[in-house]
Amino acid sequence: MFGRRGSTGTTSGAGKADATARPAAAPAQARSASPASSQPSRASQAADPNAPLPPSRPQERQRSEDYYDVKSSIFSALIDTIDLSQLARLDPESAREEISDVINEIIHLKNLVMSIAEQEELLADIVNDVLGYGPLEPLLARDDIADIMVNGAEKTYIEVAGKVQLTNVRFRDNQQLMNVCQRIVSQVGRRVDESSPICDARLPDGSRVNVIAPPLAIDGPALTIRKFKKDKLTLDQLVNFGTITPEGAQVLQIIGKSRCNVIVSGGTGSGKTTLLNCLTLYIESTERIITCEDAAELQLQQPHVVRLETRPPNIEGEGQITMRDLIKNCLRMRPERIIVGEVRGPEAFDLLQAMNTGHDGSMGTLHANSPREALSRMESMITMGGYGLPARTIREMIVSSVDVIVQAARLRDGSRRITHITEVLGMEGDVVVTQDLFVYDMIGEDELGRIVGRHRSTGIGRPRMWERARYFGEERRLAEALDRAEVREG
């Protein structure tokens, strides 16, 4: 059989010796480890994203210990049998078939009594360990999951529909979890270990990954994955979800087309990156766009896109490329728009400089709970950079650079809403003046505990961006959107 290390006789001998050592225990373990007969399997959960999680965790834990004993025994025999270097040369489907053949033979040699369904589930788990991301594969296959949070080998949480829930997914031990983390971060040329215990990375589909390992994580490695949906969201879909009204969505389209400088503000998990992706859909296909991110998440559809990503220092503490370095280099690459995934520090100064020096239509996100707080945070981040500029000078720079702040929020029922579309007008004394075009008012909640609210126009008939919209031929659509919003409120 392909990929075998050693002769057939050697493999058979090893299998028989192991089977002889535990002739009675193996069938009992195999029968007790039959998740398919007592609970929804991981494979069925992957096929059906809405499949409920098993409710009785204590009883399941007792069965899973026996299951993992059997799985560990077969996995060890598999590693001793196959040649991983030759297996890596195969495509995934051929590799899966080879592993399946080896596992079936190992089960036969160990005299394990298992049903076909049990063998298929065991095969799926082991193939995920060898070729994929281990126990995370069923969760990654579900498109209804927004976040995966692994707190050590024993506990894995997911966020579904804005609510966090505990799953039955577990790892064999912390070493297996660490191996999965290493596999993820190594794909983007990064590493995570005791000397470099914090790492940001991404999956091939763009999902953002953060790993923090021991000794910083006391109870074992902590892995957090912000999943991206396979089907990219659009503003029309956000309208269907109630995130924004059709009139508000049309205003956002005009903002994107009219090359307004936009800051998307919001808390953790509020949908900032998703909203930024939606806004970029309305950038002209002829424009040259350069993105700067810590871990490349943005999924732009335009043909002329250059994607840049920061780099952490190497093991000697050298070679780091920061967000400031990327933004400064952007200015030498003839960009028409600069998109910054997330502004976290002194790079705010460089982004504002870019917005104010001919790169209209640039965008970025930052963490803040309101548009006013977003302005204060930008001022604080610039001050942290050690520029020593007077506060008024920094505020004037913000006013001359930022046109619109779009505020996103995740409400307590798990729903996500665009709560403000706010223009930055200018200065009155030392105070930055803003005006809201759209706001979201919370009215109460229904009998199911869901937030009831409404988006409303503030009645601004001629916003500051009117002249910019007219320059791009969008003033009529802007007036229609604002008029319809007023009629709805009337």
C-alpha cells in the first residue's frame, strides 16, 4: 500500500502485537466510543449548520474519553505506518483515500468491532488531524458561525446569531491544539511558541486568527478565529437583516462612490470589517486600491488591488514591519485609495496625512463606541505617537481629512445595527462639529427579548458631502434617499 514505512510484515506485526496486548478492551472501547449512535456526529453538524448541540455534556464526556483512547491508538499506528513526506505530495482526495485504506487495515488488525458509521466518523476525525485543522474542521465548515473561541484543549465556544455557546468539540491534549495553531500560522510565514507566544494570522478564506500560547495563556493555548462567510455580504443583505434601511444603504453607496474619506467605528464583533467590505463594493473598477492590514481580511472585488500585510519581528527581534511602515510605503505606490484594515496606534497620523494629500476615498476602521469617541480615539492615537502637536492642530487635521464616520454596534440581543452615519463638519473654537444624517433609536424589546428599534433620518436636507456627490453625478440619488427617509418618518 502506498506511503507505507517498512514492509507489510513489519506493519502487520505491530498491529497484531497491539491487538494481542488488549484483546478484550479494544471491542469494549470501540462500542463505548460510538458517538454516532448516541449524539449528532461532527460530520452531521458540518452538513447541517443548524443541527443542535448535544445538551448533556457530563454524560458525553464519559463516552468521549473511551473514544479518544481508541482514536489515539489508531492514530499512533497510522503515523508509524505511513510516510508523511510522500503523503504530502498527494492532492487532498488521494491522500484521504490512502489514509482510509490504512485505517481500515489497522482496525482489522486490532480486531476492533466498529460499525460502518463509527468507522466513517473515526476516519473523518483522523483525516482532519493529519490533513486539516483537527477538531476545528466541522466548525469551520459551518457558515452560521461567526467566531470560534478555543480555551485550551477541553473547552471550545462558538458564536451563532450573536450568542456565545459551549460546544462538544475538544482536543486530545494541549499539544494537539498547539500543533493545530502552528499549522495555521505557518501558512502565512509566522510562528507561535514560548519565545513568541502571541501571533495574528489568517486562514486561506481570509478568516482572522489570533493565538496566545503558554506561558502567557495559563490554561493552555487560546485560539480565536473570526470566521468569514463563504458568501460575501452586501449592503442589500444588510438591509434584509435590518442592519440599515434601504435609504441609509443608498446613502452609504453614494459615500463609497463619491470618494468620501470614511472611518468605520464600532466595538469588538460589531461588524466593522464586514461593513468596510460592503462599502468597497462601490469603488470603481478602474481605481488602484492598496490595502494595509495586520492579517489580510478584506475581500475586495476590484481587479486593481495590492494587498499588504504587516510582519512581526523574527526570533532575534528584528525585521518587524509595522502598519506605519506600510502606509508610508503606500504613498510611493501611486494609490488612488488606501484601505486600512484597523487603525490601532500612531498609524492614524499617517492615514490622516494620506487622506489629506490627494488620496480621497480612503477608508479605515477603529474601535470606538460612538462617532464622537472615534474622533477622541484618533486624537489619542496620534498623541501616543509622540508627535508633540497641539490638540487643536490634531483636531484640524482630523476635520480636514475625515468626511464621514459610520458607527456599527452589536446590541445585547446579538443583532448588529448601523447606529450612526455622521458627517464631520469643521471646528467651532476647539470643538469638532459633527452632524448625524441617520441614527438608530432603540424603542424596547419584544416578547422574545429581541431589541425593537428604528432607523431615522435627522432631517438634514443638504449634507456637507452634497458638492462632492454632485461632482460624481450622485446628488439626485442622495436627495431622493434623504427625501424618502423623511417621508417614512412623517
